[in-house]
Amino acid sequence: MIRFTTSGESHGKALVAIIEGIPAGLKINQEYINKELSRRQQGYGRGKRMLIEQDKAEILSGVRHQRTLGSPITLLIPNKDYKNNQDIMSPFSYTKVVKPLLKPRPGHADLPGLIKYGLEDVRDILERASARETAARVAVGAVCKTFLKEFKIDIMSYTLQVGNVISDVSAVQKGEFWKNVETSSLKCPDIKAELQMRRLIDRVLKKGDTLGGKVVVVAKNVPIGLGSHTQWDLKFDGRLARSLISIQAVKSVEFGLGVKLAETLGSAAHDEIFYSKKNGFYRTTNRAGGIEGGLSNGEPITITCTMKPLPSLVNSLTSVNLETKKMSKAEVVRSDVCAVASLGVVCESALACEIASAFKEKFGADSLNDIKNNFNSYNKRQKAL
Ligand code: EPS
């Protein structure tokens, strides 16, 4: 198993992540981790906070002379904005009076969080609920992606939709697709749609509102047989869905054809099986999104995630003052208009961690070389079929 935990508040001193289960002998490249962190920070529609932060991860443990030791890996990402919030976030004494935030924002963890934890200041909840935490997940994801790359497993994502603007993916030339995604300010392969998305973001910003959207995340070269049909909590789609739906603001996760399956006939909903001596078993469609019966089937894992419009609104919604119990507008705090482009990178990371974990369970060992041996012998068995 590979597992991780994160810690840290949005405007506190730093975010921390501890990853356990990465095998020994994996070469870690700090620049790659920082590149992934920077990809997450980009995107048209992000707020002013992104002008303050330039995320970099410091490795505190688990890596020696660029190689993993098999021990827990600790990553630390300082929050540059801490210096502007030292009184607000001080663990002990503070010099200035810090006014509590008393009007919970609908759609956030503010109200249920305060009630559950018996606290009074909305900030006590929002600091940890903030999507700033996803920076730590991306640092973890970069380590897991590094592990998966040893087995040629690649994970990428693109923006399918922002608000009501949908990219016409079929109109994009195959050779241009991923090039467009990485150069697009919204990670959108369809350049025309990207322009419309940007205009929409500009209009919505002026109104003090926010936008959601959809991203598609794809994992290529995942071997057949990750996950299992034998028990509910071993099913691969269930595991991947949990890792993705736990990302801040993600409200739905669809595999392959997803919700379209409701209106599709059975004869057009599945991926027929073919065989050739050269390719072994193969498919000509991937409607299942690479998972059948809770097991990866060797096709690209293809998942669409929907993000709700961010609930921190400049034109804020109706709420109640916690002290007076009088109707009031919710707190207005700095935020983004649209974070869909960042979501893609976070989804890649979440997927990388869960795939890496299932991969290690299947081919498990403490050293990377032992895992490679197990993987090669499994591939040999498959080829002999
Ligand atoms: C967020 C609010 C904004 C975002 C933040 C997520 O932060 P702030 O309140 O400091 O302006 O910028 O995202 C990040 C800081 C980040 O690194 O992605 C929220 O409320 O979730």
C-alpha cells in the first residue's frame, strides 16, 4: 500500500505531506516536483493569491542522495502568504486584535465544521478546508508519478468545460491535442473554446461570481488487473472515485461514457473483445474508461470530474451572523473566479497516488528492482496466454 497524509492551514506557515510505502531505490528529481507544483498554480481565472505563492517543495526525510530509502517521505511547502497573516495564524500569542469571521459561506465547510468542532470563528474551519491543501497532494502526486513512470504509466488531464462552454475535442487534430493543452491558459485542447472560456471568466469576474467546469483525466499503460472484483473496497473504480471526489469542489466522477450510459443501449455501451497473435486481447472502443468489474482492463483509464462553481463569492450569498443570529450576507474572502485548470493537475495527482498504491499491492515489494521483477514475470505470463 502507498498512503499519504497532509497537514497545514492555507495561511499558516507551511503545508506538509508524509508519504509511506514508496519503495527504496526510486530516483527523485526535486525540479520535477516543483514543475508539477507550478503547473497546478497556473490557469486563467485564478485569484491574487497565486501572485504571492511560487510553490516549492523541500524534502525533509525519506530520500538520500536523490534516491528513496523506503522510509516515510516528508515534503514541506512553505506558504509565502504566512508573512502577511502572522497575527491571524499565530499558534500562540498575537499582537493585533484579530476579528473573528462570523458569517459562514454557503457551499463551504464553514457552518457544519463550526458546529461539529465546537468553534466560533469561521476561519478555524476555512483555513484547513481551503483548496490550498491540494498543493500538498500535487507534491505527493509528483513522487507517485515518478514511481509509475518506471513502468511507463503516464497520467495527464485536460479541461473539457468551463461554465457552459464545452471544448469540441473531436475537432482538435490528434498531433496538436496535448501540445495545445500544455500551452493553453486553461489547459484546454480546443483553442476556440479556450477563448470563449476566457471571455466568460472575464464577464463572471465583473459580476463578482464564480464558475465551475469539467476536466478529463487519463492514465495510459495501466496494466490489466489492478483492483479486484472480489470485494467492494478492493474495486479499482471505487478506490479511484474516492481519491477524486475528496478533492475540494469536485462533485461528480464519471468513468468512460459515465452518465451518458443511462441513455445508451447495452449493445452500444460495452467494449467488444478481439484477439490477434500480435496484440493478444484488444478492444476497439473504451466506453468503460479502462475498468471492468472493478479491475483495470489495460485500456486507458478515462475519468471526467465535475467541479462546482467556487462558493467564495464577492457578491456573497445569504447567511446568518453566528452571534446575532440575524440574516446577513456571507463573509467575502479573497478567492478565485475559476480553478478548473488547476483541478486537472490535482486530479492527475490523486489518480497517481491511488494507481501507485494498487500497483504496489499487485507487484508489491520493498525495493524498486524487486517490483520490476514481479512486473516482468506477470507480463511474461500474460504474453504466454
Ligand atoms: C481558496 C481560496 C484562495 C485560493 C486558494 C483556495 O486563497 P486565498 O483565500 O488565500 O485567496 O487562492 O487556493 C490556493 C491558495 C492554492 O494554492 O491553490 C479556498 O478557499 O479554497
